[in-house]
Amino acid sequence: MAPFTFRLEQVRLYRKQLEEQAMQLLAQSVMRRDAIRARLNSLERALAEQRMVLSRVFTLDAGERWLANQYEGALKQDIAETVVLLHELEKQVDAYRTDLVEKAKARGLLDSLKEKQAAKHQRQELQNEQKNNDETATLRHKPVAI
């Protein structure tokens, strides 16, 4: 039986490589997004703690009050910048995920084509083998002379 060869194997392997690269980009983007999320949570906790401290302390002089307000303002600004960055990273993650899905579909089409062609090749080989067996049986069978 002749071995099956898929003529588009190099294309399939290339698409698989592109899919793996897209997967790596997505993973890196998700890691960056998660790190920014953690930073945002940390900043929000620091702001909540600062507000809690300010609500408990009533004996701050003007300088200390100004410093506390400046720190709170800086935390709010950091939070706002981090939220903007987080939204950008969310868009990037979505774009990479969409790209990965498209590349997986492209590779999947070639995988299914390869499977269909392999099955067709196997059926054809079995039919050829059966045909050869039938011909051999016909030649070996000798009719009885009357």
C-alpha cells in the first residue's frame, strides 16, 4: 500500500506555526493585563487606606493636611492612568484572541482536508487491494470441464 502524502503539509505546518505565535502573543498580553489589574487593585487599596486614615485623624495641621491631600490626588491620578492603560490592554487582548481564533480556523480547515484526503486515500487503497484479490481469485479458479 502506498503511503499517504498531503500536498499542502508545508502550508499546514506554516499555519500551525502562525497559530502558535498568535497564542504566545495572547499569553504575553494577558500577563501584562493581569499585572496592570493587580497594580490597579493595589492603588485602589492604597487610596481606600488613605481615606480611612484621614477620616480618623482630626488633629492634622495645615501642612500635614496638604501633604495628605496631595498624596490622595496622586493616587487618583495614578488610578486614572492605570484604568486607561487597562482598557488599552483589554482591547489588545481581544484583538489577539480574535487573531488566534482566525488562525486556528485556517489551520483547522487544512487539518480536516488532510483527514478527508487520508481517508479517501485509504479507501482507494483498500478498493485497489480488493480488486487485485478478486482478479487473483478469478485467475486461480478453474472452471470444471463438462
